[in-house]
Amino acid sequence: TVFRIGDDSALKLTTQKYFTPSGRCIHRDEEEDEEAADESSDAAKREEYHTAGGRTVFGGGGIAPDWEMELPEFTEFQRRLELRSAFFGFAVHYTASHDVAEDFVVDGAVLAEFKSFLDSKEIEHGADDWTKENADYVHLGIRREIFRKMFGTRGAYIATLPEDDELGRVLQMFREAPTLPEMFSYVENQREVARTEGQ
């Protein structure tokens, strides 16, 4: 927290623990990290607080999201490409000899050049690696890094956000639950769906 104490000076105060307006401490101590794995240290054993909107929340244990999304894990091929910076390297290679406009798409010719680039860099890939899941990932990775090279970080976001699963699901939540109470209900419904699917 910064407190102004003059025209050209201020006091910057670092707070060791953070409390919400309801008095709930959202700091997580190191001892609690060890206890987190222990099922006996669940919310029922922590102090209960209520937000201004009437929601029940619990003190200690840090901040947990209301809704967690399970994201897909990298495939071995995707991991290999990222570890070797294949998309970045290809973007540098490709933009050196091609004009790229904002309507750039990864077509068959671009993909063929990418595969040749992988060969030239001795990045292993075979027919088994080119599943639909991996091909979609490659298309997006090429587009992301070429746009980053040509148009900066903002360009990379513009190129990838329409395909971002997390963002898509959050925007869907905003469409279906425009108010805070509706959002909490939506999240509770999503949790219930996840529990049902997990059984």
C-alpha cells in the first residue's frame, strides 16, 4: 500500500498478511501448505466468514478458485516442439522470406514448410505425431509465433484468443450469468456437472 507523505515522496508499506473487509485472513502459512494434503484440514475446520453479499467463505488456506477448469495436458509431440522452441524458430525463418499480413492463415504450404524446418533442425516427427489434436496445436503455435514476430505480444493474443478454451468458457459464463448471484449459481451448477461426470 502506498501512502503519499508529500509532493515528491511516499511510504510504501508491505503487508505480511492480507485481510478482507469481513476480517477473513486469506494468507496461507507454510504449516498450512503441509496440512493441505491432509483431508482432515478441510473447510469445515476453518473459521467461517460471510462476504457483504452473504456468501460463506473460510479463513486461512490461501485463496482457492470458485471454479476450476481441467485443461488438456501436452502430448509428447507438443512438449518436444515447445522444448526445442520450434514455433519461435520457424517464425523467424518464415518471416525472413515471406510477407505476412493480418489475414495470415496456416495452410498446406505453410505446414509443409514447417515440416521441412523441423527436419532441418533435426526435431523428430513422424506420421504418428500428426494426429488431429497435434495438428490443431501446430496450426495455432505457428500462427501465434508468426503474429508475435510481426505484430508483438498483442498480435500473439489476437491470433490465439479466439481458439483459447479457457477464455471461451469464461465468456460463456458471462453470457449465461451476467450478474454476480447468477455467476455463483452457474459455478455451482458446473461443479455439480463435473461431480456427476466424474462418477
